[in-house]
Amino acid sequence: MVGVVTDTDERLRRPATLRSLSLGEMKVTYLPDGVVPLAPRGWLPETSDAVWADHPEYLDESGYLVASIGGLLVQAGDRAMLIDAGFGPGSLPPEPGDPRGTVQGGALLDGLAAVGCPPERIEAVAFTHLHVDHIGWAPRGVFPEADHLVAEPEWSGRSHIVAHGTTEEMLAALAPRVRTVRDGEEIFPGVRVLFTPGHTVGHTGYVISSGGQRLVAFGDALHSPIQVDHPQWRAASDHDAGLSGASRRRVVAELERPDTIGYGVHFADVVFGRVRRDGDGPGWRPLP
Ligand SMILES: [Zn+2]
């Protein structure tokens, strides 16, 4: 499809940059850590070549989806927490036949420094799940004051996580600081747990509410904005395809509600957006 290349198209195929937005009295900031390229047909196995021929705007020059890696800093006055902790410094090459390319990380602490929030100020790190591109910096002990919040079913089912890059040693380093959380629990002023299982056994999102606005941090329930229009498309790495499909539909329904902003940690450089169903454009409308 030949068309006018828009600024949004360019953002769909580059990794995210540091972005902040206000939500009522709160401030949220995307802290980029790195990037991983995803082979589109391998990562979303229900798609076809025809899908990607129709949507080249999502693919970089090598034909890959561009998945950002990072964390979300949530600030309320002088209090601060993180949702996910990136991959950490270094890289992880793919296994043979893996639809993902090399994972690269390492920038997250630079972003914290850039916004003037020392890691000692982080009082909690809430994980969407225990994959290595989400726990990243935490086992390295860089957040000395932070509780490590994990959905109860994710922690009790953590044996499923090992062998996907997360090691026993990483989980052992987290363990003394882990506090498990329940669906609906308020973990920070205005921040509640929203269980969205399927990608992993206990995958969870978080809903931040302030001043009549909501932000839904949906983690790896969706990896690409194209799934907003096709929530039936699972990721190859989903632990339970049936459960992940139900969670994707639930997340998209939540995003269609008024006064709601979505946050997709892996959504290229369009991590913040709203879902709109007017006209025939894509459902995911990135914030400027
Ligand atoms: Zn991930």
C-alpha cells in the first residue's frame, strides 16, 4: 500500500522515547530501557503475509515489529513507584527459531536521572509479570527501598517462568522483597491491580485513576497496537491462548471507555494512546 508517510507511521516503527503525561494530580513517565525486534508472523502466528502487506506501517526496514522495553514511573507528589523494570544492562540473543530478535536494555536508570527521581525514592516496583524484559533491573538491587509487587498467581506459578530468560537466581534475588497482590487491590494512591491472565499464569495490569481520568497499564496482554483492532490475535509466547484472548478483549473494552488512556509497554513509540472506533482508521490513537 503506497500512501503518505505520517509522523504516526514513523513512531510505529521506532523504539519509544521518554514521555510524560499528567493524569489529574499524578504524573506518569515512560522510561525507555531498550528494544526487541519481533518477527510479525512468528510473534502473531494467526496473521498472514497479506495482513502485513496491507500494514507495512508497523514494520521496520528489516520487516520486524519494533517492541519497546521499559518501565512506567508513577509519581504522586513526592511519592514514586514503577510499573515494570525493563530488561537491564546487556542483551539476550534469540534461541534458534525464536520469533524475537536480540533483546537489548540498559537505559532505564538514565531516564530516572533525567526526570530527577533517584532510584532510592522508588517505594514499590509492581510487575505485570515475571518475564526477563519486565523484572530486568530489580534483581540487581538498584531499588533499595522498593517492595516488589507480584500478582499472587504469578508468584505461586513462577516455575512456569524459568526457561524464558528469567533465571532461578533472579527470582531468588527478588524473593525477600516480594509482596503478592490481589485483583482489585490498591497498591499506591489511585493505583489498583487488574488481573489479566493468559500471557503468563498470573499476568496483571494496573489501573491508575486521578482527577476523573484513568490510565490502564495492560502489560503484555497486547504487544502491538494492531492487536487493538484484532484482539483475537494471540502472541506466540502466550502461556494460555484461551485466557490471553479473554484478557485482550477485556483490556480493549476497558480502553474504549471514556476518559481512559492506554499504556502499552511494548508499543513502539506510541506507548500512550486512546482507543476510538469512529471512522475507518486504526483503533489505537497515540497521544502526541
Ligand atoms: Zn514483555
